[in-house]
Amino acid sequence: MKDMASNSVVGIARVKRVEDKAEIKLALFDILGQVRQRANIQLPSKAKVMIKVNLCLVKGYETGTSVDPFIARCLVEWLLQEFAPEVIYIGEADATELNADIAFKALGWNAEFEGMPGVELVNLARDECVNVKLEKGLFFRELAMSRKYMESDFLISLAKLKTNQMVGITCILKNQFGITPVKYKAQYHSHLNEVIHDLNLLKLPDLCLVDGIIAMEGEGPVDGIPKPVGLLIAGNDPVATDHACARIMQIPARSVPPLKRAIKKGLGRTEYEVVGEQIRDVKTKFIAPSTLSKLVVTLYRLFVRLARLVWHPVRNPQKAPSHNVKVGIVGLGAVSELCHLPVLSSLDCVEIVAACEKDSARRQRRKTEWHIPVIYEDYEEMYNKADLDAVFICLPAMLHYEAVKSALGHNLHVFCEKPLGLSSERAYELVTIARKRNLIFTVGYSRMLSDGYQKAAKIVKSLRLGKILQVHGVLTIAGPYAGWIPRSDWFFDEKGGGVLYDSGSHLFSILVCVLSDKITEICATGANTYRLPGVHDQISGYFRTEKGVLGTFNIGWRAATTSDSIEIIGSGGSLLVASDRVEERHGSSGYIERVKNHFAAAFELISGQLSSLTRREGIDKTFLMEDEGFIKAVIDGQKAIVTGEEALHVLAVLGAVKESIETGDKVGVKSYP
């Protein structure tokens, strides 16, 4: 640990116009200059500077989640002007739901520093590592760290001003949690305060800067509310800087465990000089993370665990068939682990006899966790050697065609994760092969199987809404993989199809299913707010169906919360539909009808939660429906829930959307016999 500065200084600058870049830069230069002068900050000759920035998920600075790359650029320009260091590293490490390289690209960091000599963006998880001993560590005694991080002469922590559900606030001390190259950092959450202490003890920041231009309050560090505060807080002492931030946010320092521990262990001071704005003049009440919400979640989880001890799960209530379906799984990533393996392992009529996976470490883990007899590296070898009836294709969309075609060529029934591929022409080839060979071929559109959408489809078929006139569909998510644990980043690859083939495939499958109709023409436009070439993350447009229904659609990543709904307008009534609820309206839709709908929605939600207790741990109802439906179709030849032909139409719609975005014209949807 470096020696503590002789005096601790915190500087505060206020920006009146949070979108005014010139004002932000002027304020940053001014407050850094004041802190440098009062704290006598010096850099060694030809210094190597490391700036540890705070990025969470792939959420931009405007959400209050991540640091603004413009502020980092201003900091770099100030360093170059004042000290002329030899090199400036800007570092962040991969995390459980973050690929730092992708985040640098998507959030504009690469563009911000492109062509700036002597500046390098560094993924601390992928840099060469060195082993470091920590004799006074509370959790670590030895750990591997980025060489560039450890060999830097001057460390700057560039953090975000935000609340944190686990530790109260996320500022300088918590920002250092991100330096460890271990990707799955959630494993440290049970000892988070000790880990934060150790990582600061390892290398205390020489200069601290907190981006409070757009901060976050509430359920931070990723699910809170953006809060325009217009502050920049700088300091030479991480404890003093965090202490000042807590005072500004009106959150008691005693309620911030890492800060309490750092104070106790002498990592900094709580007595410091304040320059620039005074705390009393800039403090603003932040909504703290909700204690009540944490309590409710804890009690609910306890209730579920207790209930499962009493209620035995219903497993395959129907009589088991006379033989098992021998299944192979192609790809053992997140969708296999979280969705299909739990379901297939619970079915008495299924025997998982083989799988294939290129990643050797994952092969070994899955073999042990799920007792899979043999896991091949290549699916061709599995098709040739394993005794299989059917396969589940759980690969990125751009790999579906080859894997499915080969499986059909080996006379295997095929379940393919959505979408069927990226080309409707190639998909038609697959559908044709399956027809000729009389093989079951289905695609995993799980969202359309949700209770709300299935109920809506029945209401539409009942003609209770009269003639359907219009439909409006929305599917926007935080995505592309927030809530998942990403093992790869093909979502952001141009070849992966972007949000269109990720979320769009779900939305159009829902629309087609609920309306029992086909889309015939479409017009769309797209935007790329992640700054990744060729990958649209926002798409909207309008369409017409075979039955003359007019519709609009919106799909997107990067939303603060998931919006998953459709609205159907008919001559005799209308529906507001989400995956877990349906609101039906007729006539004037007065207060009584609205109250009735709210009670019905509440009853459906509670019923759904209670019914989930009768299912096995880890099994989602929609995945159970599609997997069990596929297996039954293989056994007795009945129609699969989603046929290859139906999935082909969805893919043709996606192709039309893509063409419309590229040409700017209205495009007809291809039809296939």
C-alpha cells in the first residue's frame, strides 16, 4: 500500500447544464487543478498512468450506470497537458454480465479515444497476469492481477456517483472491486466488504474522480433511477472522496460497509479540506436502496424454499411411454444450462445420451453436473457415433443451418433454438428436407407459449373482439443478455443479426400466433445507439397481414426495464396483453370493468406463482411445454407446438424487415409452399 498523503483534499465542481460538454470540460479542468495544487500531486517522469473506469452491463452514462467516456477523455487531456505521461491505460475488467471489450466499443469509448496517441483501452481480465501477495488481506492472501495495472506508476479511479443495493453507495472504493480479472465476480458477493478492502489495500488510487453529472439513485448500481446532479467530485484520498460523496448523497457513512471498514483499517481520512463548491451547498437527497424490497424478496424466497419442502413437485403425471427418446444436445452454453437441461433431465421418457461442446472446461463441468455419458467436441462426431433419436440445437443463430442440415441428414428429429437461422431460403431447404424424411422439426419460440399470449390467441379465435383492425407489439429489453450470464458475445456480432433476430424473432412469433395470421408486407427503420457497425439495437416499423390487419412493432435492447406486450384492437373489443396477464375491454370500459381486470390480473399472477411451486427447481413452464411437446411429437408423430413451416414464416418476416431497413422501402414478405 502506498503511503497516505500528508493532507487529504476533496474538490467539488458544479455543472449547471448537464448536457453542455464545454462546461463539463471547463469544470473538470478547474477542479482537478485545485486538487492538484492543494494536495501537491506529482507524477514521476515518463509515468505509466492507469485509469480504472466503472462500466456496468452495457449501459450508457445517461442511465447513471456507467462513466461518461467524454469525462474520461477530458481527464486524459488534462493529464497530457499537465504531466505528459508516457502512456495512459484506461482499464476495466470483464464481469459476470460484462465483456469489457464489447462495452468499450458499444458505449463509444473506442470512438472517443481513436487516434489519440499514448492512450490504450485495456481489458484487465485479458491482460497478462502477475501473482501478487497480500499479507494483510482480509480475504485474499495471493491473487492474480493485470500486469499493466500493477506496473502503473500512477493510479486514477474514475467512478460513478450512484447507490448500491449491497453496500450503500458505489463510488471510489467499490469501483476497485472491478479490477480483479476473475469474470464471475458474483462469487465474491458473500465476502464483498473484505474483497473491496483487499483490492484497495493492494493499490490505493493516487487520484480519485467521481462522475456525478448524471448519477443514480434507488436500486443501484444498475437498476436505479437516473438522477441529473451536475457534480464532479475529485480527491487524493479514496476514503475522503467516498465520505464526501456519501455526505452529498445524504447517505450516512455508517450505512456504507466498505467505507466503514476502510476508515477502521486506516486506508484514508474522514477529515479533509474541501475546495471548490462546499458540501452544504451541493448536497441532494438520494433515494437509498429499498430495505423493504430486500425484505420482501428474502421472505418470498424463504416461503418458496419452505413450500418446496412440503409440496412434492408433479413430475410426468402421464404414464411413461414404452421407450425413451435418446437425445443429444449441440452446444452447452447458457440456453442449454438454464432452460433445456433442467427440463429434459426431468422427463421420464428422455435419456440424454450425448452432447457436444467446443469449450473443454465447459465440457467437463456439464459432464459432472448433468451426468451426460459422453460429450464430444464436434457435432458431426456425435451424429456419427452416438445412438440418437433427436437433437437439440443450442448454438448462436449463424451456426444453426449447418448443424440442423447435418442432423436431418443423419435422420434425426430436430429441435432448434430460435431463430431457425438468418436466411429464409436456407431455412426452406431445411424444412423441405424434414418433410421428405418425415422428421419432426421444431423451433424454440418460448415467449409465445406464455399464459398471457396463449389466452389472447384463444380470445381472438373466439371472435369476442369482432373483426381485428389493428395490433401493436413491443419487445424491448435491457439486453442483449442482461439477466443471463454471457459466455460469448455473438449477440453483438454483425453475423448474429442484432436485436432483429434476437428479440424480433420472439415478437413476430407472438404476433403470428395470437392473430392466427400471416404478415404479408412490412416497412421498417433501425438505429444503432451502441455504435457497433452493422448491428441495429433499435427497430420499429409497420406491417399488414393476410387478413388485412394493420400493425406496428418496436423492438430494442438497452431499455431500463423489459416491455413485453401487444395491444389488439377489434371492432367488438380490445386486448392489452403481456406474458403473464390479459386485460380485455368492451364497450366503454368503465371503472367496474377496469377493477375487474385488475383483480383478474392479480389472481392470474398469484396463481402462476403458486403453480410454479409444483414444478421442479429450475424448470420454466414455457420451456417445459416446448420440450415436452417436441418429445411427444417424436414418440407418437403428433404435430409439434411450433412447426418448421411456422418458424420459416417468422424468418421470412425478419428478412423483409432487414431488407426494408437497408432499402428504405416497403417490402413484401416471401411466401413458401
